[in-house]
Amino acid sequence: MKVVDILRVKGGTLFTVSPDQPLKDSLDVMAERDIGSLVVMEHGDLVGMLTFREVIQAIVKNGGGVGTTIVRTVMDDAPLTCTPETEIDEVRRMMLGRHARYMPVLNGRTLMGVISFYDVAKAVVDSQDFENRMLKAYIRDWPVEENAEPEPKL
């Protein structure tokens, strides 16, 4: 399974923010849309990620508020990224290795979407459920061989 399979199911809705926007405005968008991250874009290029982790660190550092903080000063300016063709197992390893919960998907320099660790986990569970159902159906429909010896009774 590849990242493109998750994006196909998830859809292409993206929420972005400028690095020079006030952090307060970004928090309003995150709360309003019930999302945990925003992609930081500047002149059409991805320049960072803003997640609730960076927000919490900024609030603690600022004594409990955001004040006049701008996104650029708190964003992750080197986020993990992947391509639509990246295998899900590789994405899992990358996300676990960096404790990343969100990953932008880039096709060249074009932002295709963002996948979350939840999206990855759900895709894996759904795939395993499907495989499990197929195996059970296969076992249930197992062909009986003619001339086969009966199984011993215990």
C-alpha cells in the first residue's frame, strides 16, 4: 500500500498558513477546523509544519499565552515529507523514528496533502481486516478432496 491510496480515501482538503501570520490566527483555524496541523507555505513552497506540539511549546515558553508570536518563530522548518509513491511501511518507520504525527506529501515541489499517523494506522488496520476476511472466506470455502482420508477424531 502506498501514500496515494490514503490520499485517495482521505481527499485533498488542505489547510495552510503563511510563516508571517500571527500564531493566534493559526490557532483559530486549527480549533475551528478541528485539525492538529497546518502546512506552512511561502511563495508556493512548503517551508514548515505547525502542529499542536510546536504550539504547546510556544505557549509554555511565552508564559501561557501566544502574545504576538508569529508562525515562523515556532514552526518545524524541516518537517518529514514523503511522496505519493512512498510505501506505507516506510512512512510508519519515518514517523515513529521522529515521533512525527503529521507528514506533508509532496510530488516534486507540489503539495498533494498531509497524512497523519492516524491515517496510516487506519489504513493498515483496514488492510489487515480485509485480508483477514478474505482468508476466512478462503478457509470456509476450502475444497474437499475426493479420495481424501478422513481426519482422525480426537
